[in-house]
Amino acid sequence: MIITFGLLALFFAAVVWVLQRNRTVDQSFTDYAVGGRSFGARYQAMSFLNTWYPGSMFTAFGALSVTAGVMSFYVLSYSLLTVVLLFVLARPVWIWGKAYDLRTQGDLFALRYGSRHIRTVAALIGIVSGLPWLVLGMQALGNLFQAMSLGALSFSTSVVVGVLVIALRQVWTVRMGMRGVVISDYMQGIVAYIGGGLMLVGLIVWLVMARGSTLGTLDPKMFAIPSFGSKCQRALNTP
């Protein structure tokens, strides 16, 4: 428990230090809301991945794969189409945003449909549609903190602790606006994808070196993909 929460505290401290080091005084609300439109493709890609991908995988598709099985694989086409759509829309939206000083989704809809009131409608839809994800996020956070405590904390206590930690962490992000979001997402991606990938490779190497490869001793039937009614399927069902 001390190790897990200690590593989390070190990560948050590093994020806060980086944010504080890169803090700049916003000259306008545009600087605060969209970071002055100054971030390149790698920052935008990392921000997209770390805003949408971990949350949706952790709170939705992981559970869906367990409960619904193969139906959850629609996430592959869903994810690919999302990225393609973003690629197609990103440049024109950026051009419109810079030309008309757009800072929110509501501003974009107001420009497209020539209505000021649609900003309010878009904001309300965003709030209402985001509430289920907020609840799921808190529940997932509770599960994560309960696992990190190795069962020492109850689920309800873990939810409260997780929300308090995130609230404290968000102080620096709110102070820096979109720059804080993008920079923290970028750092999170480096730790998660590069650091996590290296850790997985290291664990695999350690398992092979310490215990040796066991693939050669496994039954060949374990590598077969059975079909309904096949001999392999019957063999696997045979005690």
C-alpha cells in the first residue's frame, strides 16, 4: 500500500512540478481556453489518447468484454472511425477557430447555425451527457484506489479518497487552463505508454529468465481456435 500510493504521489508531484515550470500568464480567455492554439500534432494526439482512451477502456469496454464477449470488439472499428473523423475535421475546425476566435463547442455551433441560443443548448447537452461518464469515472477511480490499497480501504472510502486526490491535483490544471490539460496529458502518456511498455517488456524478460519458457510444455490444443462441433471443440470440452 505504501509503495503503490507512494508511486502515485511521486507521479503527481512530478506533474505539478512540470506544470508549475511551464506556467505562463494567459493574455486572454483564448489563451486559457485553447492554449493560444499553440500545440502541435504530438501534443494533440497525446491529449486525445489520454483524455478518451484510458477512461473509455477502463470504465466501459473492459467490463463490456467480460459481460458481452466478442461483441465488445466493435471498439476496434469505433476507435478507428473516431480517429479518421477527427483527422478530417481537425484542420477546418482549427481554421474556423482561429479566424472567428472560437473557444468552445458552443461557439462552433453558434457560428455554424447562426444562433447565439444554441450555445446554451450545446452546453446543457454536454453537461447532461457527461454525467453518466462522471459517475462511472468515480466508480472506476474507487475500484482503482481500492486495488492500490490492497483491500485495506472499502469501496466507498476509496471513491472519496480518489475524488479528493483528483480535486487537489486539478488545482494546477484549472489555474493553467488548456495548457495544463495538454501538458499533463503529454506527461501522463510518456509514463503510461513508454514507461509502462518498458515495464511490461522487463517483466516478460524476467519471467523467461527466472522461470524459463513454458510454451513448449503446453498442450497443442491450447493454441487451436475451435469451431462449433469441431473435434478440437469436443476435445476441449472433454474432462
